[in-house]
Amino acid sequence: MLVDTPQALRAAVTPGRRLMGLDVGTKTIGLALSDTRLVIASPLETIRRRRFREDVAALFALIDRHEVGGLVIGLPLSMDGGDSSRTQSVRQFARNLLAVRDMPVAFWDERLSTAAVTREMIAHDMTRKRRAQIVDRVAAAYILQGFLDAMGRSGPPT
């Protein structure tokens, strides 16, 4: 079930369940996980993309293991806020995912998330090799944290 606001996702998620953030790329899917209070996002891992069926099996195994109640998928909008070919690809990924298992899903604007994360890692003198290893999952945490922050500003669910 696609929802359109942080508040709608909060209302759709069973209390005590986590949110998972996804940074869906062409070669990898960066993953992040919230705490059960839906306040803090932490990088989780990176799935190397293969076939959709394999990607989804790995993703759902993690969703089940971490008791995830909803997904926040980074939406790569163009700089003017419109859709691009990547945006359409991510929307299709979400539709395909929901066809396998229905769960609450929200999109979140991810413009410049990877660039912001990369700048921070460079500022902390992280090697290029290490940045490449973790950038996708850290970008997913950046996306998820922005969503959690927006969700928290709305107050507790009613």
C-alpha cells in the first residue's frame, strides 16, 4: 500500500515495528533501519542487485528478521522536482515489490542525498575504498532520517 505522507505511514505501521529505508540504485540497494520508536535511522547493509526475484528475497528476509512494518524508498527526483527515468525505475521497483508483498510504503525525496553523505565522509578523511563500501547504506540512513524527522514533527499518531 503506497501512502503519501510521513503521518500516513506512521498510522499504517504497527506500533513496535521498524521502518526500513531503501536507496535503490541500478547496481545496489542501500538499506537503513529505524529504531522501534521511529526516531533514529542507522545504516544496515547493501544488497548487490542481481535479478528482481533474488533482490526481493534478500530484502524480505531482512524485513522479516528486523520486524519491519513499512518501507521508505528514496525517490530520485530531478533538480526541478520532476520525474526522470531513474524516478520511473524506482516507482516501478516499488510497484513490483508491492505485487509480491503488500506493506506500507512511502517515497521520500532523495535529491543530493548521496552527494551530502559523500561530502561528510570526505570531510572525515574516509578513504575512497571505504566510502564506496558504505555510501549506499549511509545514503539510505540519510533518506530514512529525513523521513523520521518529518514524521516526528507531526506529533504522535492519533
